[in-house]
Amino acid sequence: MTKDIKHWYSSWFDAPYYHILYKGRDYKEGQSFMETLTSYLNIPEDGTILDLACGKGRHSVYLNRIGYNVVGLDLSPQSIVSAKAYENETLHFDVHDMSKPYIQQFDVVLNLFTSFGYFEDNEDNLNTIKAIKANLKPNGIGVIDFMNSEFVKDNLKPDEDKTVDGINFKLKRSLIDGYVVKDISFTTDGQDFNFYERVKALTLDDFKTLFKAANVDLIDVFGDYKLNKFNNKTSERLIMIFM
């Protein structure tokens, strides 16, 4: 059980229950997005990709399978232990804080599926953008796939019960001080647990401010995984391409 909502990611991402709750995610949609995105980016045949906040590495593994040299980084040691089972000569994983530059540069840096905006201090969000830029080769491309905060606010589902592997997760969502907060509670093996997810509700304008401060140029913006045009009110995603 954890009550540290400000640093929720340190415990929740390392908990086995995180992967149980989200095991039903649409992997086919994710793979289709990877194919569409890499085709749009026109990555060289032997191109290098950094998957930043890779979790257990499912997207890193797929990107490697379709021909790219991939490094996956994540803050969670347990996730990286799991991901390392898939390592090969062109696929590697490491524990790393994404707000700091890595030791290597890449053709493309991907930050996918709302793996941004966790930090309490906005300076760390800016440092993450700066780190991505530092991790790019000359003319390299960065991609951040984030929630469309305006759409989320308008369509927030306050309460949801979800049963996975015999565990009944009670989810409560709210907007608190500019963050989208999900309270996750459940009981298993006779023990009560309570975790949080807390993501800053950054808008496109907020990202533009961060990009300007990090000396990053925004190239294009899309609103879904098929790379359709972004609409502030109707798009579910905010996918930003920059360099």
C-alpha cells in the first residue's frame, strides 16, 4: 500500500498489480501504431530507436522485430528485469530516469502512451524534453504520445469497477490541481491496497511552452494512432513530432 501520491510511479509501476490491471490493453492497436509511425518517420533500415519509459518492453520488442536497433529505458527495476529476457544483439534494456540524458544518441526517441507528466516539479518535465533532445542524433526525431487533456476532462469517468484475474479494482478518477488523478483500490489475499496514478493535464500550448524552453522545434501534431489531424476537443490523443 502507498499513500505517496506525488511519487506514485516509484511504487505503482514496480507493483505486480499494475501489470494485472492493464493486461487487457489492445496490443494489436499498439503494434499498428508502431508500423504507421515508423513508416511516417521514414526511419533508416538499420535505424536506432530509444523507447523511453518502455515498461516491460512490449513495444521495444516489436520495434526490434520489424528491423530496428532498440534500447528500452524505464524507471522500474522490476519491469526492466522482465524486459531483459528479450534482449539480443540489437535490443537492450536499462533502468534510467527519463529526466536525465542517456549515454547514447538515436535516430528516433519515442515516449509513448502517456508516459509523461508524472513529476511534481514542472522543471523535471522540461528536463525530460531537454534529455530527449540530447538523446537525438543530428536531424533525429522525437515523438511524445500523450493524452489529449481537453478530451479527457470532458469525458472523465469518475467511477469504474474492473475485475482482472479475480481481483476487483475500484477506480476513482478526478481532476485535482491541474492533474488527472486515478485512485486505485483493491483487496487481494486478505490485504487492502491503495495506489494512485497522477498525470499533469498538459495541453498542446503547455507542450509548446516546454518545447520553446528546450529549444525544440515542433514539426507536426496528430490526434490518434492512425495519425489523423489533431482536434483539441474531439481527438483522444496528442501525438507530437519534434526535433
